[in-house]
Amino acid sequence: MTEIIGNRYILIRRIGNGGMADVFLAKDTVLDREVALKRLRGEMSTDPVSLLRFQREATAASRLSHQGIVEVYDVGEDNGQHYIVMEVVRGTTLKELIHRRGALDKFEAVAIIKQLAQALQVAHANQVIHRDIKPQNVLIKDDGTVKLTDFGIALAGDAIQLTRHDSVLGSVHYMAPELSRGEGATKQSDIYALGVVFYELLTGEIPYRGENPVEIAMKHMRDPFPSVQKFNPSLPNSIVNVIAKATVKNRNYRYRNIDEFIEDLSDILDPSRADEPLWEFETPEDDQGTRVLGTLTEEEAELEAKKKKRKKMMIIGGSVAAVVVVGLFAWFLFRPKPKVDIQVPKVTGMTVEEAKVALEQLGLNVNASVSYSYSDEYESGIVMATKPGEGATVAKGDQIKLTVSHGKMFEVGDYTGMTVEAVTQALKDVNVEIKTVTEPRKDMAPGIVISQSGLNPGDKIVPNQRRELTLTVSSKMQLLIPDVTGKSVAAAKQELEALGIVTRTELLPQAGLSLAEIKELEYNVVKRTNPLAGSYYVQDEGSSVTLYYYEKMTNPEPETKPEPEKPDTGNPDNGKPESGNSGSNKPGSE
């Protein structure tokens, strides 16, 4: 049966769910458009804290208007169920994008962070602190537009605290150290989380891992923040510095506001900043922030001593609060549970969903943090290991962590003899940057790979980890045509062809030359070339150099022509009769 909410919204299907609410694709019958309807679950409607959080999300998001923030259309209540109506975003979450592709290149990562920072700038300008910045709450539309969503624990500047532990709500992987110490959330806490997201975009990994949230929170408080250059040494110092300043543990040294962060992002990829000096990282003696190096004056030293005294008292107070928070957190995680022995079943070879069903049927919980690794044995998306492992004895309700295959490692091929286009096609599914250098070769067609370096045939690489492959590619020969005029045709041909130049010969006509000019001609000697000497010959199919020359003509002796015969008159003496004999030779004469 079709469910209609608020006499206006027809629920089509469920498209997501969270800790408090379900999200549906719905049809707005008034404006005839698809919308996303987020509805607070029934049991949560009677919980004052959950209801306040839900109402807070609606209030916070509805007062923000920006292309980078999911737009809220309507807020309402239907039969005791509270709901928020929002725009539908066609695309994927940033977390899913990172799982699918791994580390992004610096240009794409910077573009995403810039859009997120601009969305956060609007929120902060309206005195709204998001407090749950993480890739799961960032949507990437099909056209590449970034949308910030889920203001469920956002805090307006004039809002009251929900509970004492409200300050530590949000994902611990992106939580600023001051929140773990029990201090209140500030705009700089959002900036810290944004810095962690920036790190994850460039590495494909979160900065800290641990067995439980307490361990991770402690690492955020005390461990140096890792450098992205350890993952990718080619990243410029400017990126390292922006992440360092956003994630410095002492927020007094962090960006004071999101405007400063955006300003520093504006030229982060400028080549002039690639080798700028690196920030000084915090030391074990001062885990509250970066030490400022330099010599202090006497007055400055006295002032610094007073500051340190005040700071010491604040640290003591903060430490007490931290102990309380961490203690409560640890008690919640490690409180005694009724012991029911269960053996971890074999779920390797299953999909994640199949594994979840198998484990949950036994009363085991699947850890929300799924690890991904590459495997030559398991296809992408298939469970390849569990922690604890198969057969281990655990208690009912224990967490089982899944390691899921990211797919097979990629084996580098031998690309010699292939075209660059063919190599590019062969590497289209891996994060390999192809660089080319050319080498003129007269023994092969241009554009053919002669050799490769950086990645050798047979190397196995992680598909989404950025690597470089350098191809040496054949190119056309360009040869300077020497001057062979005045040389014999045979010698000129031999000289040019030894250089790899194809030659042709062509006779120059002698018609129209005077006898004197002909006598001065040199025969079988190159008079000129085409192209001319000094120009470049490109070694290509159909290219040639033509040699022009004269060839000596053979002049045969003229033949003597016979005179034409005269008609026979019967007179052997040409018709001239001799005297006295005019008729003596006539027939019948006597």
C-alpha cells in the first residue's frame, strides 16, 4: 500500500538509513518532483535528545542556502513522526568514491576540498558548526558537484548543549583533539575534520587506526599527524603545509577561521609554492601545538612564562575532563558482557552482505570499519578475512571486522613494440601516469614504444595507487640535407643514402640551350637538389631528395639520302640522239 506523508509526499522506496532516521525517495505531489524524505524512527520520536538533534538538523540546514549544501524544502510532522524533505542528489558519497578509486590526484582532491570549504564557509557565516565533517556526509553528484549534508549534530552559536558528552559526537576518525579532551566544539573543529578529509582524499586512507574508538581518539590527541608526502613524495610542500595547519593539535595554531583556510587553498597548486618551507610539526614535549622558534626578549619571556602558567592550569583541567570522558567511553566499550561462546564461522568468499547475515544470525556484530585489501585470490567486494579469524571463540555481541577484497593486483605488461595509444588503453583501469620521451629512429615507424622504465614487465601494483611509467617512443628522423651540388650523381646518392635519405634522380632538359651553353655543360654532376641543401629532411614514408643533373646526348652522323629516280624514256643516253643514228636502233629497221 502506498504511504503518503503529510498528505503530500508519496514514499517510493528506502534509499538510506542512519542511527536515528530512514531516508526515502519520495514524490512531491504538489510540485510534481522527486525529493528525499528523512523520517525520524518512531521509537526516537519519544527520546528528547534524538528529537532535539533531528530538529536541530532541520533548523541548521534550512537556514543555509548554497549550491554546496543539500537544500531543505520542508519540515513537518505526521502522526507523531517528524520528517525533513530535502533535494535528491544523484551520485555517490565521497567515502564510496574513495573506496572505489583509492587516492585521488592532487587536482581532483583540491577541487573537492575547495567546494567543501566554500559550503562550510556559508555554515560558519550563519554561526552553524557542522561537527560531523566526514566523507560519509559528503555527496558527489554525477556532474562532480560536491554537496555537504547531515547537519544532525550541528551546533548553532546560540544553541544549548544536549548532554555533557555531546561534544564528542561525530566520527572519531575525524574528531579534533580538543573534542576528545572534553572541550566544546568550535569552527576550528570543523577545519580539523576538513584537513583529515583532505588527507584521506590524497592517500585513500584515514590517518589513524586503532582497535577501538578510544585508541583512535588518543592518537588524534598525542600522535604526530602523518605527512601525505610519505604516501606520495611528489606532492608539493604547499599541500603538506595546508593539511598540517588545518590539523595541528593546538587549535591556537590552526587556521583561525574557514576564510583563512580558503585563502591558503586559492594558490595551493601554484608552482611557486611547490618547494615552500615545511611547517614545524609538534614535538612530544609540546603536544598542544607547533613550537614557534626564535629568541625572546626579556619582556616576551616574562609574558611567555605567565602564559605557560595559565596554560598549565588549563591543561590540568582539560586532562581531568579528558580522563572522565575517555573513562566513560572506555567503560561503555569494555563493560562486562554475559559470556556466550560462539565460534566465528567461515565467511571468506562471501559478499559483505552475505557475511553480515551469517554473522548476525549468530548474534555477532559486524564492525562498521571495513578494511580493504588487494588479492589475487578473491574478486572485488568479496570477504577475504575476518578479525578474529575463522574458528576463533568469541562472545555473543562481539564485533567482527571484515577485510574485503579490492580486487586483484594489476600485473604490468611488456609494452615494447606497442603504440602509446595501445599502452594507454591497457592501463585505463589503473592509476598510472604515462610519461613519454622521444628517440629518433630510422629503423621503425614513429610512435612505437622502444623501452619502458619506472614499471617493469611482471611488476604487480595496487590499481588505485598512483604510479609513473616512462615510455621511450620512436619518432621521425629529421636530417640536415648536406650540399652535394657539384658532386657526381653516384657519389651524391651514396652520401645521402648513407644518412638514411631516400634519393631520386631527374634529368634536366637541354632543349632551348645554345650550342655554346651545351659545350659548357658538366654531365652526370648534381646541379641542384629538391629540397635545397641546408633544409631538413623528415624521415617519413614518401619523403625523398631529388638530384637534378645533365646527361650527355649522343649525336649520330647524318645519313646520305639517295637522289630520286627519273622516269625511263627508252633512251639510254637520256633521250639525246646521236647524229646519223637516229633510227638505227628502232625495231624493224634495216
